[in-house]
Amino acid sequence: MEKILEVKDLKVSFQVYGGEVQAVRGVSFDLFKGETLAVVGESGSGKSVLTQTIMKLIPMPPGKITGGQMLFNGEDIVRKTDKEMEKIRGKEISMIFQDPMTSLNPTMRIGLQIMEVLTKHQNMKSTQAKERAVELLRLVGIPMPEKRVNQYPHEFSGGMRQRAMIAIALAANPRLLIADEPTTALDVTIQAQILDLMKDLQKKMDTSIIFITHDLGVVANVADRVAVMYAGQIVEVGTVDEIFYDPRHPYTWGLLASMPSLDSDQKTELTAIPGTPPDLTNPPKGDAFAARNEYALAIDFEEEPPMFQISETHFAKTWLLHPDAPKVEPPEAVKRRIRKLSSTFEKPILIKEGK
């Protein structure tokens, strides 16, 4: 499989009045052609900073990439200047933002906003660009595109504005599409339509997608692989089946246990993860999740856990996978869904640093 993006040990921090916030702390992952990677985690875990860094959209200063590499098509994005990034943004890598109302220009017709991408990146004449804009609106399921192309964002409903945002993002046929919680501002029925649309367009265009969300129900529907983020680090990564049916990190257990399920009866209370995420101006010693983790071991408060490999595609960063760790049982809600997967190794393998 062709590798589109390779992020290696990425570190991003922000200089603020109270000190330096380490928003992303040594994140590594790969993304392959035509694949959807979902990045999940609660608010403040570093998901949006990670993806905005890939687009080089974080304000510098106060933001700063303090280490690591981001190889897109083999070239390191970290070293690229703003001028060089202009050729990549919108053409090679596109982004769909959380709230379409604040992402669209309220003073410009929708058609012109799509045409802008086409004239800049595809060097199209304006008549040709307008025809393509109508075609794109039709592709994303907007009725009467010939009329709609001349309308302003306030004349569109929320779901239609998000469809228009998708049309703008896909106008230049990007190789990578970053979707930052694209369905959060929409109601549930429209959410389902937007997710189906994105899956459908991905098949047609063979685009790779990084999908940020805190809704695990959405993940099951769209993703091939899932990366779970906590306190600026990826704590577990695996295929959708591995994360849902064989999770190994206590934080992933907490996220899954707090998700409503059709199997659970009315008497069962949803589990909540106690406490709040740590202050990243002064990250805790050891495992960042230890203070909120009922399964925490003494070593969790002293030493950061290494990454363990559970299968070819499944990795988790927890001391519970160490051969000397005591055997613990996950919460009941997680235990109910656990299945034995054929791809799992007999024993987890400790990954040496620097791999």
C-alpha cells in the first residue's frame, strides 16, 4: 500500500502567559492511500492541534513545532515555508472545519468560493470553473445547483453549508482530506447523510481521510483505523475491530464504557471517566492518565509506559501489557463486547524507543 503521510515523533507547544503548553507530545502514525484514520479523544487531548499542524495552520508564534517530522509524499512539511504551503493547502491537503458558518465567507457567493480553489490550483478560466462548481455542488447532493451556486451561505441550511464546505475541500482533488469534527454542529439525521456522502466520495476519488471526532459511534461508521489520543499522545492505535472488540488501554476502555449501547438495559448506568485531563504546561510524571485510572499501577506514577504491539496493526501505550503486570478485568460494558481476534499475537511485544 502506498503511504501518503508519515508523522514521526511530532512535538508541538504553545508559549502562553503561564508557561509552555505541550499540546502534542511525540506523536507518530502513518496514513495510507484511500484509508480513513479516525483520531478520537476528549476535548483538549490535542486532536485539532495535531491536524492543524499537518496543514501548518497553527499560529507561529505562540505555536511552535519543537521536534519531529511530517512526511507527505516523502517531503517533510515541517521545513516548508508559508509560500510553499500555499501550493499544498487546498490542492494536495484539504480541510473540512467544525462549523461551516464560520468557515464560509458570508459576503461571497458559494459558487465563487468553490471557483477560487479551481482558479488558483487548477488554473481554470472562470466560465469553466463555474461549470465545475455546479458539478461539485451536484456531486455533494445539493439540489438545484445551478441556482444554488449564486446564493450566499446564509441562504443555505446547516447541512447544506457543510456539503458546500465538502465541495470546496474536494474541488482540487486533494490526496489527503482532514475532517475536523465535521458533523458536530449538525443534527443526527443530517450527520448520517454527511458521513455517507464522505464515504461515497472517498470511494470515487480515492482520497485518504483523517477524521477527528469525540463520537465513537461515528468512528465505527467511517474509519478503517483508529488512533486514541490523550494528553497530546497517541495511547492506542489499531483497526476499528481491534479498538472496539479488543481494546487494551484503560483510557480506551473508559471511552467505550461511556458510550450508550443498544444492548445495555435501563438499570445500567453509563460509566464516566473521573477527573479532568492534566495541565499540559506541566505534564505529570509517568503515565498522563494515571491519576484518573482505577487500574493504575505504582510504576504509572513514576515512569512513562512504552508502546506495546498486540498485533501487526494494534499498538497500546500501557504498563498493563508488561509481562510482570497483574491481570486486570476491563469494565463490564467493555467485557461484553470483547472478542478473540485471529490477528492478535500470543503475547504483546515491547517496542524499543526510536522505532
